[in-house]
Amino acid sequence: MTSKGRFLAAMRNEVPDRVPVTPDISNYIPVKRTGLPFWEVYFEHRVPLWRAYIDAAEYYRLDMWIGSCAGVPVRTEEVEADEVLTFLPERDAMLRRTTRHTPHGDLTEEEICFRGEPPTHTERLIKDLEADWPKMRWLLSREVTVDVEAIAEIRQEAERRDQAFGLVVGYPGFQAWIGTVHGGMEALTYAFMDTAQILDEWAQLGLARGTQIVREYLDTKPDYLGLGGSGTLTLASPELARRYALPAIREWSAMAREAGVPTVLHSCGRSRELVRMLAEETNVSCVNPLEIPPMGDVDLAEVKAAHGSQIALMGNLHTTAVMLHGTPQGVLEAAREAILAARDGGGFILSTGDQCPRETPEENLFALHRAVEEAGVYG
């Protein structure tokens, strides 16, 4: 089978010729390999992140899933904004300050990007949720359309290398909002108690906006659709996830199923209960990264026995203990254990937890390909 066929068959819970392998290298490793300061990728876009990822996936002989790095190629109805980049020589970092102008007032955010790190917020867009909500509501109400030209460029490069091409959209919930509200989790928790109607409206706007994006994505006929929600049950309770995230997951996975497109959902951290919800209440085809303790709460063999007939599994080697600090032999052994735990009946993709670190040894990444060549047979 081709890499593309192998990956898609496993995502559909079928039995390909061998276990696909695609560790999560979606940010640090691809950008490091460009040799550029990280701000030249994230802020100045000298090399698109998706292209850096494709190059890295090919180099490490992975069955890549480009959707994890393609971003959301959409065009938003024009919003007047000012952007200022400032280099900070004493910190060897680039600061980006963006001010968006709305009829209700301005919203400003600030991000810092160090030479070897992706950007992180130093100032978030919403300072006071109740006061700033009219501005944010106005921004979220702008019309969106997919960037067909960008999608075509990414697809062409993926197909040239015979790799699966997918597109990702993020779903509403605390995990999506925490990076937008000053005070993060604490502020959102107070908002849930004091002004829940704002969060309910935010979720509804996210559902409507995302549904439009998914509809247009599916019209372009991607190989698969990705649903992004890092930390869905780490940053919120199952009850809050059911209230804010699950309606969008249900709607979009049903749309994809009707279009004949498989879906893969990414949620790092605790996800055992989320897997049950996805398997029993949605049309999601595959879930990752199924992290083990202490970062997550998943036992791969137990999840396979409980839900392997309902949903494909993608995971779950430890990104620090195994991939960063381990040896190639240790990676081989951990990979074989994961394959034995989840291979029966097909529907398993060998991967890692969330984000292999920047300094992950190359020989450990190459060891994953060796593992599936030597032991990647389905039971």
C-alpha cells in the first residue's frame, strides 16, 4: 500500500498492510529543521509551517498527516487591524503586537516568539470578558470563506509525495478560549458562574462559524477532516465539554461521514472519558494522542478492548521519557508494546503523545519507522 492508503485505511478502522507511523512532530522539529529563527516561520511566514512539516515527515519516513500543521486556510471579512513587530535583542526574541479595530472599540494582543520556541501570549485579546464581549462578538460574526488557493497548494505538495491531505478546524470550549481571555482558566471559571450566557453565545458563534468552514472544506474533498481541541478534558470537566464542545464535534463529524470523509480528533492530556463520548455519541473515525499518565489517563490496551471496534486509535508513546530521553532501543520496545496493545482488528496508528520536543534525537524518530517495518503487523 502507499503511505496515503495505509494511513486512511487505519483511520477508517480497517486493516492496512502494516501499522502506519506518524509521531506528533507538528511544530518544534519541522521549524528547527528549517534553520530559521522560529519567528521567521510563525510571524514572517518565510516558510509555511505546513511545508516545513511535509519536508520533515518525508525525511523521517513518516505516514504524515498534514492537517495537523495546515492551519485553518480561511479568509475572514476584512477587519481593520494594526500589527507591529519589534525585535528584542536582549531576549533574542520577536514581539508581535496586534490591535483589531471594531465598532465597539479596540482589542489588542501581544505574543513573544523566541529563536527556538513557538509564540506564546504575553497579552491576551480579551481583558474583561463582559466589557469586551461586544467587540469579540463583532469579530466572530465576520463572514469567513476557505482559501481555495492555499488549500490547492498544500494538497498538490502532499499528493506529490503520496501523503494523505487533510484540513483541521478547532471546536468551541474552554480549550479553545483559554488563549484569548486574560486570566485564562480562572477567568473562564468565574465567567461560567457569573455570565454563562456569554460562554453559551461564544459556543454558538463558534459552532456556526466552524460549520461554514467545514462545509466549504468538505466541498474541496480532502482525504480526511481533523478536529482540534487540545486539552478538552484537561482544561474542563466532561460536563463542560458536553455543553460547549460536543455539539460541534457531533455536527461536523456527521457532515464528514455523510461526505464520505473520515475524521480524526486531537485532544492531548486526559482523554479516557472523551474517547468513550466520541465512540458512543459521535461519528468521529479516529482519536489521538491517547496520552499515558502523568500527562494523560489512557491505557492503550484497555481503550482498545473497550472501544476498538467503534473508533480507530492513534498514539501513544511518551514524548519525554521515551522520545526525548530514551534510546533507539527503548523507542523500539515501547513501539512494539503499543502495537501489541492495539493492533488486533486493525484501526491503529503508531504515534506519540502531544508534541515531540525540539531536541528529540533523530535516531529515536528513525527508530519508529524501523519498529513498524519489523513489528508493525496487525493481529
